[in-house]
Amino acid sequence: MTRAVISDYDLYLFHEGNHFFSYNILGSHLVKENHVDGVRFVVWAPNANDVQVVGNFNNWNGNEHKMNKFSTNGIWSLFIPNLTVGEVYKYKLFKKNGTSFLKADPYARYAELRPNTASIVYSMKKFQWNDDEWYVSKQNKNSLNQPINIYEMHFGSWKKKDGEFFTYRELADELIDYVLNLGFTHIEILPIMEHPYDRSWGYQITGLYAVTSRYGEPEDFKYFVEQCHQKGIGVLLDWIPAHFAKDAHGLRQFDGTSLYEYDDPNRSESEWGSLCFDLGSNEVTSFLISNAMYWLDEFHIDGLRVDAVSSILYLDFGKEEGTWTPNKYGGRENLDAIHFLKKLNEVMFEHHPEVLMIAEESTAWPQVTAPTYLNGLGFNLKWNMGWMNDVLKYMEIDPIHRKYHHHLLTFSFFYAFSENFILALSHDEVVHGKKSLLNKMPGDYWQKFANLRVLFGYMYTHPGKKTLFMGAELAQFDEWKDEEQLDWNLLDFDMHKNLSNYVKQLNLLYKQEPSLWELDSSSNGFSWIDPSNHDQSIITFLRKNEEEHVVIVCNFTPMTYSNYRIGVPQYSSYREIINSDNRQFGGSGIGNDIVFASNHSWHNQPYHVEINVPPLAMVILKEKEQLTKGGRNES
């Protein structure tokens, strides 16, 4: 007689879309039953006529290991005695016509290294965490008024050893100190869930619960995360609830029917040749939200960047007319997706109030980062795709013509505080013929580097958190080559080494200056000094918090200006705290010593200073001390 391993309440929650820890009951689990050690297998396959567990332990013949249908809603279960960690298995499912096929376990924690596709029994209880101090440090902190500068990276191509992948533990030994030295606060990893094809970068997944075996075992990845936390680095994962790979061993037609995907081909087919999750299915909702919870609870992940949110929200996203099905009201909004995303964020913040839930949303969908009780989607951060598109378009223009496109620099401030934004120069902008960031820049060799420095300077001073994809800090000439490691040899050349040092100094300064991040999502943290100098392609503005301010000057032409007048709010002396034209960064060395405010208004400010504005450069001035009216206090 089969023992009930799933309670009626578990079943109720799972089928209602409200079981947020379903990975604890479905999948393969090491258990003891009737005083015998073994493995309990549980799978959801409501339309299968029969299900067997097959593997090396039964020569892939499951006649003796037929699963028992545990519920009328299609939960199948079987305990197999004397199995242990490392057993390789699949489910053999039968249609009503007697045909059969093999599937990997949707809830498998570990899988064979590609091209093999079987699931592997794994124990998640072996690893002993030691990152309590990290969790204590995050308590009672509002991420919106903290510095966040993220190093986005792909494990498979950051660095290689004799052409082979680094393991999770090798990456922990090299990557974390590198990121720490550069001054980033977080590492964001392209998807590491199991996927069959290296060049999908993890975005077409077959095992949402399985840490990819390319780089080691789940406990090795836990070690990586723990080491990040012990050194003060947060870990974010790209997470993919939009779609999954079509590979035969995966979720496609899992029980012979459209179970995880929409049944309507107009909804199930994505623009990437993959299948879209049926977000109207209660069981799929339990599967996905449990998966998000799994990465936070089992792997201590600090946040999820939810990929392709626009493709989830819009039924016609990436589709031609006539190839999509409207919602019941005739609209293009995916009502299932809206409900799912709100529910996802409510559950995540209920259980992990400190989590970062980041939406990659590329349209003007309103209130992405507003709370759900205000009818928002409930994320706490959103990528600012508009800023990215505008500023990269602007930077590719020859400086002599930039004055005709000045609005591309300034338009983002019309909506900069409508959401909680992250400015991202991500992997998507340096592949598929788009060129590397350095090669997007116009001009000669020196000007390309100067343009890149002013771009980074503008990004770090513009309101919003920051994300930079690996290799940008090296000023790679080539696009991201996903099958090769970064061009580390570039650091042997002065201009590339200087650019890397500039990124480091920019990161460190950013973290040290609360005015650059404390009021990121509030208009109180920003004000224009002069947005309108299109003839000289110069913008000047203030970043501030409740106590202090900094003055930012960005010159987007190779012209140098002496005695350039800038309005300032205080009758003070100002010192230059960073200048991208500094010689140590590869610049021409035009800069400023201490400058003193003049008691005359300018740019609608009560005072002004006069400075040297270097070519293609960003300069930040900070108030040093207030002056005495009627005479300078230069002590």
C-alpha cells in the first residue's frame, strides 16, 4: 500500500496555484519509508495513461517501477527502496494509445551534462551555510536608497582554462575578488538553470530547478554564493518565467498534451522559437512561483532579474498581425500574465522583504514598480530601456552633429522618476552585430576611449541604479564572444588598463557619494543647472540628498572650454572629485583645482563658478566649504 506523502492540503494548494514550496513535494526526494532508505518520485502528469520511473537501476525498463496515480488531478508517486544520491532517471509516460516517451523531471535539482539529458537524484541538505552576517547586514535597509552597481556576467565566457569552463568554485576563487576590487555591489548571472545549448546563454531552459552541470554541482554553486556574501557582494540571477526550450526531454507536451505551455498555438509560440508558459494554469503558477522561492531559499539568491517581461505582458509582442489571439475583452494585454506577475511579487516580498525583483520591461507599461495595492505590478526595480536606447543612439553620432540630437540626452528626465529604474548597458547591446561599447563610439583611437569614459560618467551620475556587462571595463574592441573568454590581454595596453581603472574609481566614488544614489527615485535628488546647451553639447545638473549636493558637467564634444560658467546653489568653494579626462584614465589632463563661487546668479542659481571643461569628459564638483559673504574664507 502506498503511503500518502502529499497531504490533501498540499494538493489543494498546488492545484489552486497557491503552493509556493511545491519543490518540497514534487520531484525526487531521499526519504525513509517503513524503515527503508530510498527515493520518493512525484510528478504531475494529469493526461498520461501510465507513468514509470526508469534509469540505470532498472536498465531503463520501468515495468517494475510503475507510478501510482495519487490524485484525480494527475499527481503520480512511487517510492523505490535502496536508491541513493547520483541515480540517473527519467519518467516514461504513456499516452492512451499506448505510445510512450521519456521526460526529464521538471523538479529535478540536478541533471546530466549536455548532451545527456537525464535527471539526477540529489540531496540539497549537504551544504552548511555560513553567511548570517550578510543577512543581518541587509535587514531594515531600503534598497531604493542604497548604492547598487551590478556586474552582469556570463559564467561560461568570463574566463576559461585551456578552453574549458571554470567551475563554480574556481569562479569563486577568481571572480569575486575581481568584482570586489572593481567596486561593484552585486553580480548578476545570466541564467544558470539547466539548458541544452550553450549559445542560448541559458535563456532556453529545460530544467528550471537544476543548476547547470556545466560548472559543477548545486553545492558548488552554493559555495560561490556564500563566498560572495562573505565578501559583501550580492548575487542576482536572470530568471525566465516567459518561455522554455522545445527540446523533447523538457516540458513541451509533457504528458502528451500542452501542460506547461498554452494550448493555443497563437499564445504558446514565442518569438524565440520556444514555448510560452501557460500563466493561466494554476499548477504552472505553483511551479513557477515555487521556483522563484527555491532560488532564494535554497541558494540564498538576493534577487531575480525577471527576463522578457514585455513578452509576457503583451499577447502580440514580437508577433505579426493575425498570429496572436486577443484577450476576452479584445485587447492585447495578457490578463493571465498581469495576475501572475502581481502574485509573484506579492509572494516574494511577503517571504523575503529585502529581495530585489527587477523587471526587464521595454515598453511604457505603467506602474511596473508600483505596489500591487496601488494596481502596480509590484516589482521594486525596472531596467530603463528608454535611456539605454537613446543614449547609445546619441553616442554613436559624430560629435559635430550631436547638437541636433540633444534631446536624446535629456528626454529620459521627463520620466526618470516615474519608476524605480536601473540603467543597464547589458549583454544585449554588445552582440548580434551591434558592436562593442568602445566600437560604437565615433572618432579616432583616443576619442573612442574618451567617448566611452563620458558615457560611463553620464550613466553613473544619471538617476537610477547601474548595471554594466562584463568586458565593458576592459574596453573590448570586439563584441562579446560567447564561446570565448574576455579579452584579458587588453589589460597589457595602457588605454585599456586606464579605462579599467576609471571604472573602478567611478564605482568607488559612486558608493562613497550618497547624493548619487540616496534619492534615486525621487525628483528631490536631481535638478537641472543647464539642460539646453545643445550648441556646445554640454549638460550640467545637480545630484543631491538631504544634506549635500554635487555638480555634474558632461561635455560630449572634443572641444575644450576655459572659464566655463556654471550656476551653483551655494556660495562655497568646490573641488573636483573626479574628472574622466584625468591622465591616469587616459585623458588629456585638463582639470580644475579648487574653484570659488562668485556672488552672482547664473542658470537660475544664486551663484556661479567658472571651470575648465575638458574635451569629451565628465567632471564632478563637490562643495568643499562655504565662503563668507563679502570675502573668501580660504582656510
